[in-house]
Amino acid sequence: ETILEFQKPREQEASTIIADKEPKRYKRSMGNGASVTAAETNGNGQAPKIHQRPSLKAKVAAVAMMNASSKKTNSISPEVVVSMRAAALAKALSDKEANVRRAAARALSQGGAMDASQIRAIGQALSDEDAEVRCAAAQALAKAGRAAMPHASLLAIALADSDSSVRRHAAQALVGLCEQAAPNTTSFAKQLAPHAAIIAKALSDSNPEVRRTAAVALALLGDKALPHTQALAQNLVDADADVRRQSAWALERVGEAATPQAAALASVLQDDDSEVRRAAARALERIGRAAAPHGSLLAEALSDEDAGVRRTVAKALERMGEAAAPHAQALVDALKDEVPEVRRDVAKALSRVGVSAITPHVASLGAALTDEDSGVRRAVAMTFEQVGEACAPQVDALAKALSDDDVEVRRSAARAMGRIGMQVKAHVPPLVEALKDSDSSVRAASACALELVGESVAPYAEAFATALCDQDADVRRASISALGHIGEAAAKHAAAIAEALKDKDSVVRHTAAMTLERIGNAAAPHADALAHILQDENTEVRRAAARALGQVSERASGESAEFMVKALSDDDAEVRRAAARALSRVGEVVDSSAGDPFAEVPESKEPENVADVREARGKDSAAENVSTSLIEKVKDEDLRGSEDENRAGVKQPHEKEPAVPGSIPPVVDVASPSSIVPVEPAF
């Protein structure tokens, strides 16, 4: 270390002793290469003071000794020796003598712990004027591993070095850093990005290792490599398989922007190397629909001898979507592939080619529902789910799939049957049985499918009523809705539906209110339950309840009428309109039968609106007066109509139109059943 740092003459005594071959004779190294023997000492065994610069031989010898000292020492701990050695060698990299720099770089290239400043010195040595120093520096950075990450850009620049050995070792170091940077390559790529042009130029290097490294580096740059896709495409026919593979990988990382190179990638699907074919297929997968012009080559590759290639090709066709429709037959044939994973990917691809393309092949898909591999059955069932009504001819196979061991198969089969609709009438029993499935998603899908069948499921109303207590909200909702579609058979379950108005799930409450509206008069005993949810926090629930009350409000109690009157002040206009209609029904029944609908409301708690309605009755029996009193109190623009329109709408008793089941009743004057004031429908 002393000799290495000795730069100026006459400043320090040389201190390194080199053993001579002759016994008992030693010589001290001189700056000019001379030596002094023991006989020339000053009598006390000490050599005279020397003030000359150490020779080049002495410096190189010192470097070699430090290289050896890292392996064995008896007096100092190995860690200290290694640290001292690295520091001294790093300083030696800036020595004026090329041989010293070479020896130091070679010593450092053999590995060992180094700190950031020492690695920085090695990085700077990559620009040394001596090729051997640059080469050894690249090797040293390769040994440094992740610690050399901050100097990756210097290695990228070294790919353009005039010396082939430097380029090769720089490539080795850089590719090692690339591998260590994965998968978080963002910061690493930022270092390389400014040197993308230099890296791209290395794609044409005479050394395949350099070309391969250049492709790897460009792959890490992703879309930053876009200007160099043409150079990468040219390397798809490189003599070296690794270069072809890495070039395809780089184009894959570029993504859809590599579309101009799709033709070159498609031609590589016939490469002799399976890894190259697979990489090309992955790149085409990333390109997606834009790879459609080369779909024929992809379809041919479905019969490739390598299963990995077949899988990737199937995924590429899936990404093409309906553009892959011309190759549906090739995909159907691939459903017989001996590898289950390939069959799965093929089934997924078939789900994307479009209904018109898959319809001629639903029989083949139906047969695949009995595949020995659950993943294949799952993918096929999901395909049927996507296809919808076109898979109706295979409803028998789907019904059998409802008892499959795999829950995803059962779920997708139930959903597919739901997409088929009314055509599953003959297979209602398996769907009803599926309402007891251990998986809630299967039960919900089955209930939804039955919901669409209509009155054909009436004999199974009890099963739906039981499902109203299911733990899953989707099951409860679908079961309530199904009851609303089975006609008169739902009447006996009106109480259970009304109970669902208290459900914690707002969607269930909303569906229950709509179902009570649908079943009409059978829901009349539950008018009070509907009136109570006019205060629900959910607007859709309040709307549905108000509309349902328009059908059954004649059975509402005085307390329920109070809720309806309060609803006239609701924030939502549709709720106010529907509440007004419901109140009109209350008035119609009172005037034609018995008593005041508000009689049960204590006068002390009577809402102001009720007093106005009662006052309007007493003043005038004309329909427009009732309508006007309500309008003035509610102040709802949507309820207002001109006086002429109201008068024009008044009909005589003999002109009264019969109520249409399921329709919204007109507003009736509560003072005179002979006066009917039509109101514009709210929906």
C-alpha cells in the first residue's frame, strides 16, 4: 500500500522487501531497479535512506502480494485485510502505469467485499485508455453483483467499446444485473433508457452474447424500446437461438406497439427452437386483435409438438376475440388435446370468438362438459355462460353439470341455464334441487335461472318460500322475484314476501316491494307493511313501496295513511307522485264504503296534510278541488296540471273505465266517487 501511494521522488523510504533466491541475502527494491545487499549496509543491518521512486516492478509485486494477502494472513483478521486490499487496489486503478492498473483491476475482478467508493472507481475504469483495464473492470463489476446497479449505464455504454473482449465482459455483467433487477426493473430501466440507441446498435454485434444482452436490456426498457423494434425483428432470424428468443421477448414487452413486427413474429412460429416459438406466440398475444391477419399461422400452431406453444397460441387467439372466428374449427379440434391445460385455454378462446362462430360447435362443447379434468369442464361451462341462448341444444348437458363435483362448474352451468331462459322449462327440477347447494353462488344462480322461467315453476313455490330465509342476499332476492313471476300460486306466500320488507339488504327490500305490487290484490293485507317502508333510507325502496301501495292502499289503516301523507313531502318526486295515487285509492274506498281513512289518526297527531284533505272534502265535491288542495300543500311541480286539463279529465259514473290489472289507478276525488281526475303516469 505504501509503494502504491508513493508518487513523488525523495518523499518516502521504500519498504517492501522482496526475498532473493540466495540464502541469507536480501535486497531492498530501489526506484531505479537497483538493490543494496547486506554487505552494503551501514553496519547495523539497516540500509541507508533511499529517496527514489519505487520501480514499476516493485509496484506490480506489491499488487500481487496484496492479492495473495486476501487469501491468508496470520496477524490481521481476514475482513480487515480484504477491506484494506480493496481500498488500495481501487486507488491503484488511477495509477499512471497501465500495468499497475491492469494488475489492480484483475485483482479486483476476482471478487471480494467492496464499498460504494471502490465500486465507483471500478466503474470509472470502464473508460480507461487500456483495453485490458476496461475488460478487467467489467469483470469486477460482474462480481460485485447488485452493488454495481448504480453503474449499469456505464456497462451499457461499454457495449459499444472498440474491443470485443470489453463488449463481451460488459454484456456478461449487464445481463447479470438485468436478472438481479427483476421483477422491479423500473429504476434499473431508467438508467439504461438514455443509452437505448447504443444498446440497439449492439444488436448487430459480431458476438452473440453481446447481441443477446442487448435484446435483454431492450426488453427491460419496455415501450422505451419502441424506436428499435425493427432491429429486434431482424434478430428474430439470428443464427443464435438465444438471440432470437430474447428479441421476441423484447417485442413482447413493447406490447401492442410492436404490431408492425407481427408478420416477423408470426413467421417465427415455425422456428426450430420451441422456446423461440413460445416467445413469438407470447408477443403476438400481447399484440392482440391486431395480430388477426396472421391468425392462420396461429391456428396451425395449435398442433405444435410443444404444449407450451399450443397454450400460448390459444391465449393469443383468445386475445384476438371475434377476429379469431374464422379459426373456430381449429379451436374445437384442439378441445381433444392430450394436455388438460391446453384444452382449458382453448375453451376460453372459444368463448371469445362470438355467438355466430360458436353456435355450429355447441355439440362439441357439450361433450367437453364431461371432460375428466375439472379445469376443462369449468372453462367449457364458463364458455356456455358467455354464449347464452345459442347453447340451448345442450341444456341437458348443463342440467347434468349442476351436480358436478366442482363448484365453479355448477355455478357456471346454472348461470348458463339462466341465460337460456324459458327453454330450460323441462329442467326445472335440477335447478330447484340446486337451491339447496352448499355454495351460495350456485343457489343464487339457480334461483335467477328459475326466476326467468315464469309460471312453469309454480309447483315449486314452496322451495322458493324456503329460500327466503337463505343466508345469502342474492338467493333471497332471486327467490322473491321468482315468486312474483309464478302468478296466483304466489298469493299464499304474500306474508313471507311482506316479511322480507324488513330485510337488512336494501335490494331484497326493493324486490319484495316490487313483487307485492306484481301480485296485486293478494298483497292487500300487507298494505301497512308497505306503508311503513315509505320511510326507508333507500330511495328505490320508497319508490317501489309507494307504487305497490297504489295497488293495495284501500286496505291501509289510519296509521299507514299517515305515512302516505308524509310521503307527499318526500325529497324524491316519484315517491311523491306514487304516494298521491295511493292516497287517492284510500279516498275512493272510504267514499264508497265506510268512514274516514284518517279517523284512526288522533287529532293531536294529525299531519297538516290530512287536515287539508279533510277540509277539501267538506268544501267542495268537485274533483279539481281535491287535486288543488293536495297540490298546494305538497308544492310539487310534477303533480300540477292546468285547471282545464283537470276538468277535461272528469268522467261521469257511467263512463268510468274498468281498472286494468297491474296498471296504476287514476287519482279519484275523495269527495265524490263519480269524479275521476287522471294523473300523468310517473313511469
